[in-house]
Amino acid sequence: MGSPIPLPAIATCPDRLRVRRLRSGRRGSPAPTLRRVKAIHEEFHYDSAPNELFALISSGAFQLEIIAHLGGKDTELLEQTLTPDGGVKLVTRQHTGVELPGFAKRLIPASTTVTQTYVWGPAHNDGSRQGMWSAEIKGAPVSMGGPTELRASGSGSVHVYKGEVKASVPVVGGKLESFALDSLHRDLTRAAEFTASRLAEA
């Protein structure tokens, strides 16, 4: 589905990166419209301090590198805005193709456009930051996004993604959310491995 924060061979750094998938599951009861919701909670740990990690991932050029690494095509940096207080807004767009399970082929185009947005607030004294992320998949009845955070963890840092995956279709909505959630986890993990490898080179 594409990745952010957040998309070859994977450059892994097992000694420098610990990936932990904490939980994912349905939240609340289905609404009368049958719209379903699954929770996102992913954490990626790095040896680098929050300010070092942010300096890398807040670069539009680096985000385009991640997208290309994950297989995105025709990548574009639509916006990179710096605010007076040190916040950053990044918007990227890519064309992507995914292998779809049978039930999803009539719901999601095999080739589509994904627009990803990160909005980061200013840094705190320890370099930690809060922000929001989202991924919009053109033509797909599913949306995802929520809060994100960088915080110090020992001598390193942790990047947290939270939020929801929502499907707006009946019957197979739960399957579609599970597929999107699994794709998101896979892409975020690969992006984190790529980021860790770049930090190790610095």
C-alpha cells in the first residue's frame, strides 16, 4: 500500500534497530454504516538521539528515497514547509502497484496514487516531538492516519505511530482493514530498517 513515514533488497541493521508491533485490532462496535476501524500502534527504536533522527526523516529528499526503496514510482515532494517554531510539514505523492488478494481486486485499483502527509510540531528540550501522519490512497475505500511521536529512549530514540485504519465498505471491510494494516506494518518496518542503516552511516 505504500509507506511513510509513510515506501530492492532490505538494508537491515539488526543491532541498531528493534522493531516491535504492539497491537492491532478492532476498536469499538461497527456503526450502522458497517464502517470498521482497526487500531495502529507501531514502535521503532533507534540508537540515535531524537534530534538526529528527526534531522533525517524531516528531509523531503530522504522521504523520497524511502518511497523509492519500497517500490514507489514517479515520486513527488508536494510540500516541505518549515514553521517559525521549528515545526515541519511534508507531503509526498507516489504511484504504487500492489499484489491484491481476490476480495480486494474489485475495491482497490491495482495501480494507484498514494499521498502521504506528516505534520511535526516544534522540538521539546530533549528533542522529542509530536505530530500527525496520514496516507490517502486514491480510489480505495480505506483511510489511515493518526498521531506520531519521537521521544528519547535511553541514549537513543523511539518513533511511535498510532492511529486507525478505516474501511467504508460492508461485508469485506474487516478483511480490507486487515490487509491494509499488514501492508502498513510491513512498509513501516522496511522504512525503519532503511532509516537505521542511513543513521549508521552518519
